[in-house]
Amino acid sequence: MTAESGAGCSGTDHPGHLIVPIKLNGTNYPSWSKSMIHALTAKNKIGFINGSIEQPSEKDQPTEYALWNQCNNMILSWLTHSVEPDLAKGVIHAKTSYQV
């Protein structure tokens, strides 16, 4: 992943943003999931969720890793804010957005 790939975080991305209009509550997964897929695709971040944007080596590719890590943590924040508090526990402990 490079800044030129378009998958990096932009100045308009913010960890506190609610990127979908509904919170996952345990019974609305189909509509929440579809909304989240649309939002992440529009932000060019779906690859973090489906695994097509892989984690670079921190040792061998430190610059790429730093960009990837910044975006991964942004997405984890978005996911945490998009679920009800009782479900957020499962998101908070994930190390990558792909794990969620």
C-alpha cells in the first residue's frame, strides 16, 4: 500500500465519524453490513475488510506499514462507533479491521 494507491487515509477521514446511519445491534446485521460495505467501498477502504489490502511488514516496509496502520486504526474506530456498546467489546480487542 502506498499513498499513491488511493487506499490511504485522507484529511477528511476522522476516527470519530459515523460512516453508516445505523448501529449494529445484533438483529440488523444484513442492513448494517450492506451499509458498511457501501461506505467502505466509497472511501476506498473495503480492501482492509476483505483482505485484499494486506498488512505490510513493519520491518521491511516501515513507510507502507505506517500508512496501513493509520488506516487500519481509523477503520477499527469507525467499526467501534458503528456498533452498540455491548457489541463493541468484540471490536475493541481486534488488532486488524480484517479480523472484525
